[in-house]
Amino acid sequence: MALDLARVTLAVLVVVLALRVADAVVIARVVRATKKIAHWARREIILALGGAARAERFVPVLGHTVALFKAVGRYPCTWDLFATWGTTAAPRPARVQIFQRHCVVVADPELVKRVMQTNLKNYKKDTEFSYEPFLEILGTGLVTSEGETWRAQRQRISSALRIEILDDIIAIATRAVNRLSDKLEKVRGKGEAVELAEEFRLLTLQVIAEAILSLTPEQSDEVMPNLYLPIMDECNRRSLEPWRKFLPTREWREHRKRVAALNKYIVDLIRVRWKKRVSGETNPNPDILDRVLASVEMEEYGSDVEEQMCFEIKTFLLAGHETSAAMLVWTIYELVKNEDKMTEAVAEANKVLGAVKPGNLPTRDELAHLDYCVSALKETLRLYSVVPVVTRRAVEDDVLGGCKIPKGTTVIISLQGIHHREDLWPNAMSFEPERFLNGKGDEIGNYAYLPFIQGPRNCLGQYLALLEARVVLATLIRRFKFKSASANNGKKHTKAIPIAPADGMWFTVE
Ligand code: HEM
């Protein structure tokens, strides 16, 4: 009897305790939800009264979500809508609501300067909003990290990207464009069309993979199309179909396997290099990985460093190839369309590269004379804005263009909007490389030219990208005459970033 009583008492105690715990969990959830609602309401009120006008096409409850969804896969596409909303409201921000997220769109140099430089500490990358589908690649790499992790890695990698590696890029890009030229030679004069967007995608991957990891083109062509590119395709699909991440389909399993295989491939490469470093073996031709590892202390090396380096390498592969490929393909497209500008670019390429002794590589100083070609590349980055928007999140209240921006607001910076503003760029929609001749047009600090953004978080690969691209462009246009082979060549992709051609870019070569 006494035993039964003890059992019953224990059972009652367990039930009471369980109810208490459940209560505590429920209360914690309710508190969290209430806080969220309070923050949401605060943002709503401050934004409504704070001076920023609401962008057109708002509907109650869903805000601008419907307009944005309708724009997917059409013209004007999502990026065009942001540009219109931002420029219509400029110099003030435009208020936009995506699902329940409060956003403002800005397309004004002064406001961008505040977000990216003068009040930088108040704005963090909005990783959850912009980069979530790509986190398996980017992880805590440079593009997505913040605070001390970012600062330490940025310093480490910037010093690895110094002048010497840029000299190597000339050789690497020359080898890559010579391989592409051999391919083009086979179809010269035969009327057979080549898809140049894909060719540039492979070329820029080979260049970045050789620069970072010394991969040969064969290694690159094996690993990248089998592992890296399908991973990227799946990540891109997940940005528009987020449920793909949770559905355990065959594609989902294959994606997981590929991510694991790519990580293993990269970590194995890092380990081999580290072993060489520990044994005192030095690479006479150090690549970016060697240079970064050289700054790692012996006692610092471990699985954390390996994981971080793996993210940095994947970040570089991602950040460094599609953007450069898009810049190249749109530049060739525009030059083919504008015969007089092509003539000017070819004449310059002949003059500069023709003066290089046969068998020698051009130096960086010699390549600096490709002013027209570089201006054409810069103008492409303005006109096509291959990265059309970047986003940030306000971590404290701020004022932008006289409008109150509450903490927690997503700031969508429409680079395309700024690049297409007639008051900043007269004849904005026409391709005019002359805007950038003699170092004009991209003055740092005026925040009107932002393909690589400006401020402390600007693109770390911009010099590498422009150097690689000028070698490729000048070599190709002096050797081949390109002719457009598809009426769809000028159509821009409406979904993915960077902005690439919608149906490829087809040319015949003579
Ligand atoms: C035409 C080519 C390129 C364009 C238009 C471009 C554009 C950009 C833009 C707009 C950002 C800022 C992203 C943001 O703030 O959310 C960025 C950041 C970055 N880019 Fe590029 N990029 C190009 C090429 C490259 C290349 C070749 C590399 C590497 C070799 C590279 C590495 C990076 C890195 C590491 C960051 C992050 C910097 C940081 O947050 O500290 N990019 N790029």
C-alpha cells in the first residue's frame, strides 16, 4: 500500500513537472512571438510615418509579393521592378513589403554611401534573405561573414591577392583563351554556331580554379561540370523553389552527395598543401591557396581552419566565375552590335598585343594601354549591371534620405537603378565605352558606379576580373570576327544573378 502511494505521488510529480516544462516552453514561445509582432508593428509604424513613400503595386496583407512573383520569368523582371521603384522614389527610399518583410529600395548614390561607408556599422549583410540557398557553398566565407571572422579573413585573403598573383593571372588567362581559340578555330568559316556564354563560363572557372588551386584545365573540366556546376544549378533552383531543400527526392540526395564530394575534394587538396608546408617543401609558383596557408600559424591549423578555407575556396569559385563570364559575353555582344566600337577595340587590341614580342606574355603595364577594351568592359558592367541588387539589414534605427529606417528593415540597393539613372548617366540605355576612357566614370567615392560596390566590403576580385577579361577580350577580337547567330542573343535572363543571357549567346566565327 505504502509502495503504491509512493508510485502515485511520483507519477503526479512527473505530470506536474511535465506540465510546468510544457508551460515554460509555451510561455517562451508566446513571449518570442509577441516580441516579433511588437517589432513588426514598430517597423510598420515608423516606416509608415517616417517619410518613405510606398512603391506602386502594393496590395493589402501581401504587400509587393504578388507583383514580384508575377515578374519572375518575365519582363520587366524582379530586378527591373526594384530599379523602377528605387529610381522613382530617389533621392528618397521606396517602401516595399515582401511577404511580411519590411524593405526599402534605394537607388541613390548618397544613400548607398551611407549604407556602405559612412554608417557601415549599422548595416549587416542580409544573409537569410539574399544568400540562404547558397549557404552550402558560401558558408562563413568572405561574402557572408561578419565582424571579426570577416575582418581576419579579408585581411588574410587580400594579402594573398597582391600584385604577384595578378601577374600569374595574365599567364593563366592567356592559356585559357588560347584553348578557347583552338576550339573556335575548328568552326571558323563553317557557319556552325558556338554558344559563347557557356564557353566563357568554363573558361572563367578554369582561370579561377588554376589561380586558387593550380588545377589543370583537365582537372577543372572534370570536377567543375560534375560537382560544382550541378550544385550551383540546384542552389539557383532553390532560390525560386525553396521547398526543394526539404523534399527528399532523388535530386535532393544527389545534391547532398555532390556537396559532400566537393567538400572532400577541396579539404583533401588543403591537407596535401598543408603537409607540404609543414615538411618545408615550397611551391616555386605559389597559388592563392599557398599564399593564404602561408599566413596560418602552425598551432592554428586544424579542422576549423580546413572548414573555413573550404568555404573561402568555394566562395571564390562562385564569386569569381559567373560574374566575369557574364561581363565578357555581354561585351562581345555589344561590340558585335556596334560595328564602329568593335573597329576601335580591335585596332587598340592589335596595337597593344601586336607590340608584344612573339612568345612573350604582355605585362600589366602593356595591358594598361587597352583603355578602350577596359572601358567597354566597364560600360557593360554599368549597362547590364550583372549584379543588379545587393541587400543589407539595419541593425539599429537610422535615417536615409530624410526617411526613418527602423532596426530590422532590409535595405535593397538597386545597383541597376543607379546605373540606369538618366541624371547620372545621360543616354543611360546606350552602350558608350567612351564614358570610361582615360580613367573617367568610375571615380571611387561618388557611388554612381557600383558594379563591384564601394567601401570596405567592396569586391575583392575586381582587379583580377578586369585583368583576366581584358586579356580574353583583346585576344579574341583581334583573332576572330564574331557574327550573331540567334535573334534571342540580346535577351537577358530574368531570374538568376548574375544576369546572363536568357537563351545562351550564339555566334558564328570568321
Ligand atoms: C565582373 C566580375 C565581378 C563582379 C561584377 C563582382 C561583383 C561583386 C559585388 C557586387 C560584390 C558585393 C556583394 C555584396 O555586398 O553582397 C562582390 C563581393 C565579392 N567578390 Fe566580386 N565580383 C566580380 C568578380 C569577382 C572575382 C573574380 C572574385 C574572386 C577572385 C570575387 C570575389 C569577391 C569576394 C570575395 C567578395 C566579398 C567581399 C567582402 O564581403 O569582403 N569577385 N563582388
